[in-house]
Amino acid sequence: MVLDTGDTAFIIICTAMVMLMTPGVGLFYGGMVRSKNIISMIAMSFIAFAIVSIQWVTIGYSLSFGHDISGFIGGLDYIGLTGVGMEGEGIPDMLFMMFQLVFAGITLAILTSGIAERVKLSSFIVLGLLWTTLVYDPLAHWAWGGGWAGELGALDFAGGTVVHISSGFGALALAIVIGKRSGFGKYSMEAENITTTLLGGSLLWFGWFAFNAGSALAANGLAVNALVVTNISAASGAITWMGASWIKGKPSSLGLISGAVAGLVAITPACGFVGPMSAIIIGGFAGLLCYGALLFRVRKGLDESLDAWAIHGMGGLWGALATGIFASAAIGGVDGLIYGNTHQFLIQLIDASAAILYAFVMTFIIAKIVDKVMGLRVTEEEEYVGLDISQHGESTTA
């Protein structure tokens, strides 16, 4: 097997950039919570990356990419990184493992949206280990490790189902189990530091270039296409969300960056299969759809605190379906619905539906078990004081 030094250097850089997205999620979320919980919110992203790093190298990578077992999960071929070395086809196997690790890390960080400002740290750690093992790893195997979805022909270039549907619908399940924040719907819970959120969003936009382009696993034209359509979709989502929110009031900066993230989410599964003009449509519709999902959540009184469901869940669903609509054989080797391939669209629909059902139900079950055994939620007094002090013994104020 021959290594390509250019491809290897490219994926090393992409891996480092994607890692930066996990603290980016922490900042993005941290700016949207009350000041007494900002340390907790940012810290959970760092903790997510740390625990997933250990889980992935011990068992997670093997469950995701080991030999296929009934189309559902990988075997234990690579437990403790057995057989994962510095050789490989194009890039070292160990580098591919690390690139996939940073994907798993950010996915758990996104999931924290559903439990913001009210989760016990110890319970989150246990929940995170169980969720990564029982939800993320199987979904990664389905799509990329030789599982049933990949064998069926489902297209997911960089993680629409694996990362975004899993974390978005998982966050919704967590929010239902843990319950609303105290005072939700009665008192103002507006974002307290939009500047921090904008900084986090900018890190996400930056890192997403590597998230998507790096999924080509080579420094080639497909990676360039992924990079270009990623930027276009983000810009389109930012504009449509801002425009929709402007009609209802002011064009907020929070809406602008949320729309950009919606566009980034939606293009993720499609970026290796669609061109620039399709990216405008995919990102633009994502901005409108995810904004509408947010308004729906508010009307229904659901406290999925930071809208992972509205943005990642619904954006990931749209992205998976849009891949089946706009895919072009000239780019990724497969045509979609607009080119007459109805079959591909149906495959995408089946894949996305299965991912939604599995992620929601399994997350709900895991959360119920953790809640029953050790309690998911902090006490009312701890929630009132804030998680920065009650869980970390720290505060942003002097």
C-alpha cells in the first residue's frame, strides 16, 4: 500500500480544523445560555471531546469500522487500535481513525443542546459514553463502515445522518426526558452573550471546510467541490434565515449565524454529490426550514434549549433528502431525482427515516436509564445557582 504525502498532509490539517469545531460548539452554545451557565456549556464540549477520544480508540472505532455484523455494527477487529497502524491506502490507517474521532467528538458536543443549564456533570459523562457507543457508532457503521445503509446505496458524504440527524433528534429525546428548565416560559432566557456565539459560529464555519472537504480523504477536485458548495450553502442559509426573521422583526445576528449553520448542516451529506447552484437551493431552503422548526418548537413549548433539533436534526433530514434530489453523476457518480433517479431519493428517505427513529428511540431509552440510576438533572437549588458554581465551582464574575 502506497501513502500519498500530499493527501496525508491535507487530512492532518483537516483533522486539526475539525477538532477546533468542538470548542466552537461550546462557544456557540455558551453565548446562548445565561451567564451563570456559560462555563458549564463550554466545558461540556471539552469533556465530550475528551471522553469520546478515549472511547473511540478503545472500542468506538472498531464498532464503527470493524468487520460487518448483520449490517448493524462492526466487530472487535480494531479494539484498542489493534491492527491500526501507520500504513494505509493513500493515507495512514491511524490518520483515518483520528479524522473519524473528531467527527464523533463534535457530535456528542452538539447533543448537549438538549440538556443545557440543568444536567448533572457526572450523569452527562455516563450518558455521553453510552450514547456514543450505542447510537453514534452503529450509525457510523451503517453509513461508512460496511453497514446496511451503505450497502443499500445511501449517500452521506460527511455525516448528515451520522452526525446531524443523530445529535439533533437525540437532543430532542433528551429534552423530553430531562424536562424544561425551571421558569421556562415564565422568565426571560434570552441569549446573554451573542458575541461569544458569533465567535463560536465563525469557528464552525471555518472548521466545516475541513469537515466536508476532508471527507474526500484526498487533496483532489472532489475536495475542492465540497469546500466550494459548503461555503455557498452556508451563505445562502444565513441570508434566508436573516430575511425570514427580518419580516417578523429585526435581522438579528443570532439568526444570521444560525442560518449559516443550518446551511452547513444541510450541505454536509450532499457536498460530494452536488454543484454550486444546487448548493444555493439546499442552503437557502435549510435556512427557512430550520427557522420554521425553531418557531414550531417555541409554539409547542419544547425546551430543546439551543435548537440542535431545529438546526441539526431538521437540517440534517433536509440535507439527506436533498442529496437524493440534487445529486449529479458528473460530480459524485450518482444522479438524483431531478435527473430522473427516483430510486436514489427513496433510498435517502429510508436511510434518514431509520436514522431518526433509531437515534430518537435509543437516546430516549439511554436517558431514561441514566435518569433512573443516577438522576440526569441537578437539584432545583443547583439550577437556580447555576451550573458554573454548582458543577464546576467556578464563575465568570469576580
